[in-house]
Amino acid sequence: MACKVFCVDAIKGLTVLLHSGYSPLTMLSRTKLRCLRQTHTSAPNKLKLAKKLAKITQTRIAAKVGLPQSQVSLDVNGKSPEMSLAKARAYAGVFGCSVDDLFPPEASA
């Protein structure tokens, strides 16, 4: 599949590779999933990046995971005090990726 891959300056100065073309509503394409996995961020999770790559709104995510939009906003912006495994799995299901893709394990020192 011939597609253009380009770099954009994403939120908070991250350089992110984005794949141009059709983006399914609930699943990330292989290219976008690879981008999600390869992007390193200082944010507590990669929900904001996954949301941007999937071109999906917080309202649509909320409807799919069964949470209020305000809670999704807290989670996406890393302001939620804690994340349950069930909620993490629900978010991973929306994007068609693993929990580790969205919530990378902390690097051991």
C-alpha cells in the first residue's frame, strides 16, 4: 500500500509519525499502531496519541467504553488518579491494541 508518511509536531512537542489516508473509527491501522508503539513520551499514557491517530473524539470513546466524557477527558490527559485494569482493557479494545501499547510499563532503573 503506497501511502505518505509524514512527521508532525504533536501535542507537547512530541514528534509523531502519522499515516495519511483512511482511519477506521475504532481500530488503528498497522502503520498507526506501529507509530503508537515506537513513540516515546513522558506522559503517563498514550491515550492522547492513540485518540489523535484514530481521529476519534472523546465523546465517541466514552460511548464505546461506557464512561462519561468527563472521565475519558481525565484519562486522556493523564489527570485521573488511577486506572483500573478493566478500564485499560476497554480503552485498548477501542483502539484495537494491547494495554501495554497504551500504558507502557515503566522502564526499570
